[in-house]
Amino acid sequence: MTTVHVGRHDERVTSSVGSFITNLPEMLGSMVVDPRCLIAIIEFEDVRYVQFWVEPDGAVTAEVISNLNIGSAVALSPEDEDKLRRAGWCEPAPGPKPNWRYEANDVAGLMRIVAMTREAVYDVLGERDSNTVSVRMWEGNSGQTPCGDRCVGSRVHHNRARNGVEGRLEEG
């Protein structure tokens, strides 16, 4: 069986947003057929992120950063949250599920994750194809919550009020 090349949880590969989005179906498809539990975090220049957790049985959890888990990054506006909700992302909740989340167990769900992630990256997080992303992928422990104990130090987990217009990324 084919396996995906993974690194340590702190080992980053730099790419562009356009390349990440173009290769997302192949990346997730490869993660699904790998017999290990795999975690991938794609972090943008403003430190917001999307992440994926794939169990050995092929179950995929995709997440988009939320205001419950935003740390010092630019908060999502109410309009951004509405876009995520309309796209099908599940609401974040304090505790083990602090991010916007979607879970899939079949090919149709996996393709929906690809489409939803694309929309979240471009329409909610405001990324452009030429922007830089850092990609980390490593082997996790099956049964943990996404990200588990191995990346707790890389995220700030506390409540933060939404920023108004002044907290949004400038468009241009």
C-alpha cells in the first residue's frame, strides 16, 4: 500500500495558495488511502489556517480556524461566519471542537470538503493564489481529536471577541 511522505509536526514546506488548492484533491485522496492517521495543517501568512485529520479507516475531518481559536490573528466577521455556515461547515464549540468543522466518510463527502475548503480559503479568509502558505503533515494517533496533543503548543485556545471592520484584512 502507498504511504504519504510526512515530516515532524514542526516541519514546514512552503507553497502558494494556488498550488495548495490545485493539489488539495490529490493530497486528501492520498491521505485517505494511507494506512496511518495523518494530520495536515495549512497555515497562511496571517497565521489563520485550515487543517485536515484523516483516520486509518478513511474518515476525514476538515477544519477552518474560528474566533474561539483565533489567538492574535484577524478575527472572522459575522459575514465570514455566515458564509461558512451556508457552505455547510459545522459551528465551532468551546472545548474539543473549537473550529468550524466538516466530517466525511465517503468520496462524495471528500469532494465536498475540497469545494468547501476552496470557498473558505478564497471567500472567507481572503487568500489569493500568489500568497504563501506553510504546509505541515505528520502522523498522529488514531482516536485523538484533530491536532491532538502534538500541536497544542502551536495554537492559542481562548475566547476572543470579533474585531469589527478595523480588524479585517484590507482588500486590494
